[in-house]
Amino acid sequence: MQGQQLKNGEHLISRNGVFELGFFSPRSSTNQYLGIWYSKLPHNPEAIWVANPENPISNKSGVFSLESDGKLKITNGKGQEIVINANQGSSDSNLTATLLDTGNFVLRQVNSDGTEGQILWQSFDYPTNNLLPGMKLGMNLKNEENWTLSSWLSNEIPRPGAFELGMDPSGAGQLIIWRRGNVYWKSGVWKNGGFKNSPELTKRDDLYQFRFMSNSEEWYFSFSVVNNNSTLSRWELNAWGQIVGFILAADGSTWQQTAKIGSCITDETYPSAMCFKQNFTSCRNESVLFVPIRGYYSNLELSYIENNTNLGISDCHDRCWNNCSCIAYESLLPDETGCRFWTKQPGFVRNPNFPVVFVLVLGNGQEQTKAKGGAGESLKEQWWFWCILAIAPGLFLLLLACCNINRIKSKSLKGKDNFSFANKLGKGGFGPVYKGTLPDGQRVAVKRLARNSGQGLEEFMNEITLIADLQHRNLVRLLGCCIQEEEKILVYEYMSNKSLDTFLFDTAKRKLLDWEKRIAIIEGIAQGLLYLHKYSRMRVIHRDLKASNILLDDDMNPKISDFGMARIFGHDETRANTHRVVGTYGYMSPEYAMNGIFSVKSDVFSFGVLLLEIVSGKKNTSFHSSSEPTTLISHAWDLWQRGDVLELKDETLESCPKNELFTCIQVALLCVQANADDRPTMSDIISLLTNEVKFLQEPKEPAYAATSGISLPLPDSKSGSRSLNYMSITIMDAR
């Protein structure tokens, strides 16, 4: 109401608790903004609307108020004012400002009888970088109002960036993205319920209902959600000029679709994917890529800078692309603004705490035309350079192993049985895995990069960098690597009993896992994670812990595998944010699945799901109770509340100490609590499992618990599980 204020730390919540309005700081920024975000997700807010994107407040001194004259104002500690609705004030009637469950913040009149009156101003008319259900993208022809989205300049700065999305002002009935005022992309005209050149934007009519309106007063595009339980839904125009659609259903399932704009490569630091739509030149063609290299820093003496805080990372890319002498670039400042460029081959020093550098490589193995600065280099030469760089200091023996296995491959893997189906052990997002034998008789597992793998190349480099530095009895050992032209191979110790899922989810083999074996497997996995999180030389977040990534040796000892999606943390870091969500549906924590917030507690959540699966012998994502579809987490929580939690025990277990079973389930429920801060650390978990701590706290409601009878249609359902492999975010189903 008029005269009321909202101060730092205070929030306005929509009626059903869907949205929240208040002051927030993006990531590590010290600036404050007034914004709206999803209320029920346990995370630092990722705003879907910002009131003052170009006028940040410093020192956490912001006050938001509805003045007596009807003005919505932000005032900082120095008394400076920012008026949100400059032309919509009114002192002739009672006014109220309300945050609706649609995410719309409205200023409206209150009639004399107390009923709601005319809307004077609404946030839906002033979108930032997100389009919510019910919002319009287009034009009001009566008052010449233009509804467009503007990308953020960077992940730290919500002021308008390089890209703007709106309707074609000529009335042609299509969406257009402008880059710095120039037409960058067109969707094609609207016809038969979709856009001609971008059918992927509107193909999920089972999730969305799309609308295109054109008349004498307005033309616009909008959407609504078909499933009423899928309230957390939005389209975002990200910093790379991509249109990304998100849905998080009430049962915790997610869906995402990205428009096909330019050529994309995936990376964890920047939104969803880095996608470039560029004009080809004599020195830049379809074979040229700028690849993100993480954890290295370059020789600054070979660089030059543009210290311009109005430039985002996409601007740096554009400048480097159009300069034939440029072979690498990065953001100059910590807030991801400004640019640094290299025009000679930079010298890199390994340091996992340093940011991403984008380096020129060739995409098809051909020689690039030598241009002005002579930056061209063959792919074979460059990838040998990066392999050596990734594993160089202190890892000379691994290099020898790579070379040795390369020779072995060329001599012994040329027969008709080369990578035969009979030797195939399995397949993951990276590519197929085969059983092999070295000349000395040692059995190995050969992981081969699939040539059509969308993100295998990045995972390949990540795995070499990571696993070579990690040594623990509960982590799989990397024996060597092979890089020869297009062939990229990792060679591991052979695990005769394959992966945990082959036992756990097989009716016959599950009987071989008695309680003692299951406890040993649980404790081994916990010890491996504890090493990654606390005792290795670098703190590692695995991000894809699941039954198929737990390998079993001859004695059924567990070993964590597949580090292609892992992230290195500095030991003073506690969590990070990414727009490239990678992992497996059903094992991902809610703060990570929807908002890209991850930490050691993300792995703890995955461990909790895995613990429930080991105890019950059932998959979390394909579990069904006797009466209605649900998740294993939800079923376990229901049993816990009823006091019947021991019913979760796998029926194939002949004997099982009830106190140990109860402890395992309680620990699992502590791990999958909705709030990441409530979850225990791996140190705590091991103490709980080994009875070093006698009294366990009562678990709070877990994430994805309220799911009974609710499901969201997801693509490519198979074998009772849901596969999201084709999406731009890398959410992969367990094999």
C-alpha cells in the first residue's frame, strides 16, 4: 500500500509462494538490484525480472517504496532516487502494488469498496531478459509500446547486453534478434503454429500453448503452459544471443529447448552453450572454432586489451573473429566485461583457479589458410599441444603411457576385430567403452570418443586433466590416453564386474548383493567422494554420480568413474554457478537442475539418491508405488512420515540388521533435503554410517517430494526412464 517500504533483506511473496520480489546481488557482485525470482527454489536468486538494471545500488542500502503520489521508487543510502514508473503516478485514489503468481508485479487502483481497480503499471510491460507465460513479445500499435527482451551484459551485470529479441517491426510476423542494433537472426514467418526457420521453438505443444496475435491495435507472440503443475517456466535470451526455454515440473523433472542459432559448443561458465552466428571471411570459415580452455593463464606480454566495461564476452568473440591476427581472447575484468586478445601463440601456465580463455582451433583437421598474423595451425598439432598442456607438469609418466598406447593401437588394433561389438562394455555420453588386452596380457577398458559426440571433446580434455591427478582406491585409474588425428581414446583399468547398475537393477543379479556387500559399496563410494571433496590436491565436484558410474572390481569394491563432467574448485570455494547443467535426471539437486548452482552438496544429494537405490534395489526415476506413479525419494519420505520406512528394504535381501537399514535410509533422506545447507557433508555422512555419531537429526522434507500423481511429459521415454540426452543442457539418462 502507499507509504509502505521494502528494505534490504525483506521480500514480497506472491499469494501462492511462487515468486518473490526483493533486493539481490548477482553471483559475486557487490551491487544490488531490485528483482523478481522463483521463491521456492533453494538458491541465491537468479532474477527473471530486474527493476533497475542500469542503476545498481551499492552497500546494500536500497529501499523500495510505493509513495503517496503513486510513484514506485528505489532510494539508496545517499538519498538518490530511482523512479520505476515515472509516468504512471496518481495521488487521486488508493493504490496497491501486488506481486502475482504469474510473476507480474502490478500497480493498480483500489476501488472505494475495496475491490481491485484499473492496472496503472505492470512489470510484464517492461521485460528484461526473460519471457514468462502470459507476457507479450511484440508491439502495442496504439501507444507505440515495444515489448522486447534484452540479454544481460554478463552474468554479473543485468544491464542490457549485446542482444535484443522482439517481433519484426515491418509486421512480417517473425521474431528477430538484433546484435548491437543489427539484425542477427530471424525465426522465419509464423505459419501453422510455428516459425518457418525455427520449428524447434514451438514443437512441444504438449508442454506449451503458443499464440501469435496480429490486429490493428497490437501484434505479439506469447505462450502459456499446458500442464498447470508446470508453473516454473520461462524463455530466456542469454548473453550469447540464444533463446532458451526452461520448464521445471512439480515432480522435479526438467525440460529445456534452445533455438538453433549458429554453431554451438558447450561450456560450464557461460549460458547453456556458446553459439556463434558469424559471417565467413578469407581467414574464418566453417572449420574455425574458438574453444574454451579452463584452468590456464596466458602470457600477458603477448596480449592487448580493450578496457571498456560496455563490452561483454560475446563482443570479445566478435572482435577476435573479425581480426585475422587474433588467436585467443578472454574477459578482462572479474565482472566479465572488457576484453583481452592475443595475436601470437600464448604461453599457458596451469592454474585451476584462473578463468576461461577462448583459443582458436580448427574444427575438421584441415590446415587453415595462413592469414595476416599467421595464426593458422592444424588440428592435429593443436590437440597434441593441448593434451601435453593438460597433463604436463608432474605427469610425464602419463605422457609416456599415452605415447605407448598410441603405438600399441597402431600395431595391434588394426585387425578385423577392431572395436568389435562383442567387446563392447557399454556406452555413455562420451562414447562407447570396449574391453581390450595389452600385449603383456593386462586387461583394460578402452573409452573411445564418439565422432558425433556433442560434448565428448570437452569431457575428454576434462577427464585427462582431472583423473590423472587423482589417486584413491575408490576412484578408477586412468592408465593412458591416445590422440591421433580424429581418434581420441582413454584407457582405464578393467573392472570385471562392470557397473553397479548392472547388478542393482537386474532381478537375478540383485540377489548377489547381500547386505554386507551393499554396506561395503556404500562406504567405499562415501570414502571416494570424501577424498574428492576434501583430501585430494584439488577439490572436485563430480556432478554425475549415479549407479552406472560406480564400477566394481573382482572383489566387488566400488570405484567412482567418469570425470568428464567434474569441476575443480579452489579450496576456498564453496559453490559455483553454471548455465550448462550437466548430469543425470533423477540424481540432480533442485538448485542445480533449475539454476545451475552446484557445490559439494550437489554430490551429497546424488549420493542420497544412490543410497536409496542401493537399499531398495529400485531406480529413483522409474519407481512406481502400488497405487500411483511417484519417485523413490517421494516414496521413502511417505514411508518415513508414516513410520514404515523399513518397508523400503529390497525384497531380495534375506537378512538385514534393522538398525543399519534404518540408519542408511535416514542418512539418505538427510542427503536429499531440499535446502543444500541442511544436507550433511561427506565427513558427516561417514561418521553417521559408521555409528561414530549416535543420534541422527530428523530429516526435513526432501526435494521433489510432493510428486504423487504428477508427471510432466518428457522426450524420448524409454524403458521406464526418461532420457533428456538431446537437449542443449546435458542431462543424461543412466544406461
